[in-house]
Amino acid sequence: MKHVSLSGAFSAVALALGLAAPAVNAADFKDRTITVVVPAGSGGTFHIYAQLVARHLGKHVPGTPAVITQNRPGAGGVTASNYMASAAPRDGTVIAEINPGSVVVPLLRKVAFDPRKFIWLGTAAVRTYTLAVWHDVKADTLESHKKTEVIMGSSGVGSLNYQIPTFMNAAMGTRYKVIAGYKGGGDINIAMERGEVQGRGNFYSGYTGAQPHWIRDKKIKFFATLGPTRPEVAQVPRLVDKIEGDINRQMYKLLEVGFNVGQSFHLPEGVPKAQVEILRAAFAATLKDPEFLAEAEKRKVPIITQGYRKVEAIIAEAYDVKPEVPKKLADILGLKKK
């Protein structure tokens, strides 16, 4: 087997990214354990993406550290982000996946984190978002949901599956009853099967990765899509086309930030530059790793990447917003920023 030095590999990746080559020091991570924080419970694709990164990142980090996952569910990802901002070690041994919907929460209410201060590594995937109901629900169109109450499952106010239907109630006159508090997508899926809830918001690949038989067996009916498009749901109405009124469109644009950020990973503020450069290069190498890509394909989750600079730019643009937009959205979502 041909041996490739880690330092050479890192230099090549760093140059390809336009970064200065990190000063590789295996002692920084040798015999250490890196933890990847999952902003949800197990059973959904947030957990799958974190698992994929954890399974393949270590071999690209000098010192070949062990990498594990740790679930920190709660408040639609806010619990995990608060932890990263206030308590996570600042030595490069803790990485977190963001819940995309939580990116704009600091604009809406007081929390402990500011995504602009996180040190971004990049994005594993940007994904199409869908709204769907269980197959036996007769009210299965946007128009019918203005007349009939539909119970939607959610993991909390920081999640898109809470924000989107709640916003739709105010902006479009739908009648969703949103039940929050589930630990993650896996628990919401169980609730749908049990009949506790009738529908949910979820990434399309959330079904292909965790419940592919639901699509195959037509267990769910899609009634709207958001974010990037994909051919399998091209005929399903686009929510953005149904929203009327300038202020409503501006609020929707703010909510859509989560789809553009996607399944991004970050470090807490304050990690030394040398460790940041090592981990950014390792993350980029992981996303190109043939074994990582093969496992993602096997688990039926897309890998559509973007670099950390793109994530930073998306978040910076989102926070450059007229104050009345997040204020009105916060009012709709029942949040107060103190």
C-alpha cells in the first residue's frame, strides 16, 4: 500500500481551499477524543450526518483521534447551540452540527449563542425541505389546510418544523396545530405512525435516509416544498409561490436561511487558529473521502457541500435585516427577545 503522509495530505487540501497550510502537530489530537454534537435525538438524518462525519473525520486529523457522537436534543437545536457557546471546550475536541432552523433564532429571542461567532467548518449537505401528511389524512393540500385543522409534530421553537407551519398560520391562514417537544425527527416519525400527529415538516432526504419505505409505500403525501428543488418532488407546490405580501415574503426569506445553511458543522468561539486550520482541512478532506461518500450513498442521504466561507456569508447576510422583519416574525412564533 502506498503511504501518504498526513502533513502532505493536509497541505494539499489546504492549498486547494486557498488556506495557509496548517502547522500539523499530531500531539494536538493524539490519544484525544473528538466529540461531534448532534442537535437532536437519534433516529433522524441529523444523527446520520453526524455519524458519517464521526466515522470518517478521525483518519484525516493528525494523531488519528477517536471521534464519537453525542446527542444534545432540545428546543429545536437551541440546547446544543447554547452548549457550544457557553460550555464546550475550546481546544478543538468538540464539533457540532447545527440545526438549520436555529440559525436565525437569536434574531427572534434571547439565547446564549450567536452563529456569527461560531467557527464554521463547512456544509455536508443543503437539502430540499418538504411538508407532508400521513397517507390517511383527507386534508392533503394547502388550500384544504385553511379549512381543516391538521396536527403537526415538532422538536421545538428552534426547528423548521415548528417555525414553518406557525408562520403559515399567520401569513396564509392555515390551521396547523403544532405539537412541540419531540426530541428529534425519529420521535416525530413514531408519533406519525401512532396517529399522535398527522403531519410534519422534514427534509426529503430525511425520509430517504431514515424512512425510505414511507416514500416507496406512499405512506406520506407531500403538499409543499421549500428550499432547493429536487426532481422527485418537482410537481409538489412551492411554498414561496403561495406567499403574498411584502412583509410575509421578507419573513419567509429569513426562515429560508436554514435551507441555505444546511447540515453545517462548527467549532465554538475561541479555538486556537492552528487547531481550526487542521480541523477545517480535515473536514474538507472528509467530505471528499470515497469511503465517506460511499457510506452516504448507502444510507441514502445526499452530500451537497459548501465551504465555510459560504456559510459565513449566508449568515452575515441574514443578520443584515431590517429590525421590523424579525420582530414581526418573533411575534408570530410567540417569542420575545429581552
